[in-house]
Amino acid sequence: MDDTTFGAPERASLLGLMTLGGAASNPELKEHVGTTLNGKARLLLNQRGLVTSGKQGRAYHHTLTDKGWAWCVAELTGTAPARSGSIGRTLYGVLGLIKGYLDAADLSLADFVVTAREPAVTGGDDLAGTIREAYWRLAREPQDWVLLTRLRPLLGDAPTDEVDETLRRMELLPDVHLVPQADQKTLTDDDRKAAVLVNGVSKHLLAIEAR
């Protein structure tokens, strides 16, 4: 990656959004990384297709796009900006270690971040309740579509066949929806493996209407 593409504010915003799970408001960014995403930096990242931004109340809320996540993945093997000092060099050394771990574990950056931010849901006799809790750890709002690829790692040691059967029962409820990914070309091998088969149809996405 060309290290001159973005300055420190843009890099801080992109990596800050990544560590916050891919989405955050300006107040959250200010608290987390000490800066907000505004003005020329916001316009640049919006124009490059790395971040989408919109007003929620009085503050901007920003979300990493797929392209933004890809930038963060590439930045794991990047180098610190000029004049960033020892802190910057140390940070980029840590990013390199994370990249090595992700490669060894065959784990995506997004799944790593979600797992790191939200400890795995464990135990309990009510697997449906466990699935619901895991969903709300990932969804930003009711009816937000969540890939089963992201949800399954939060279910602890629950057997796959029991999870599948519980998902099929939950789909019969009025507030639970399972659907196939509309654009099948975007599916990864992991997405296909994580799908649940319902009446002969592979379904990849879960949405719940209200908490």
C-alpha cells in the first residue's frame, strides 16, 4: 500500500472505526482515538468509497465499507507514517503480528474484531436465547441483517446440528427472519459452510425485529 495515500488523521479514523467494530459516531471516535472524522478527511474517505457517513441526531455516524475493511487488512502489513515516532512504529509492528495471527488461524479481520470486542456467549439451556443475545452483539439496529458466518463463533461450543435446528424453529416466529444472500457471488466458502438449510434452501442471513 502507498504510505502517502492518507495522512495520520485518515489512518487514525479508519483504524479507529475498525477497532470499534466497523461503525462509530464522531463522539465515539473522539473518545476512542482522540479525533473525529470531519471536513476534508471525511469527504476524502467517502469519495474513495472506504467509509459511508450520515447524520444521526447532531453527530455524524460513520461505517466502514467492504473496501474500507479491505484497506484495514492491507494496512496490517503497512509501515508507520513518516514522523510518527516510536509509538507509530510500535503500533505498526503490532498490526503485523495481528496479520500473522489471522493468517495462521484462517480468520478474517472483521470476525477477529467482533470476537475480541464481544466475548463468546456461553452455556445455557436456552439455545434460542443464546442465539438472540449473539445477534444483538452484532446488529446495530433491529432488522439488521447479520451473516451466520459472524454469528456462529459467538455461540460457544453449541453443536452445529443443534444450532441449525434451533434456527429453523426460530424462523417460524414472527420476529425472526432467515434469508439467502441475494448476491451469491459475494459469498465466501465460510459463508456457504455457515448457512443453515431450511426446506432445501441455504440461508445465510439472520434478522430479528426487536429486542
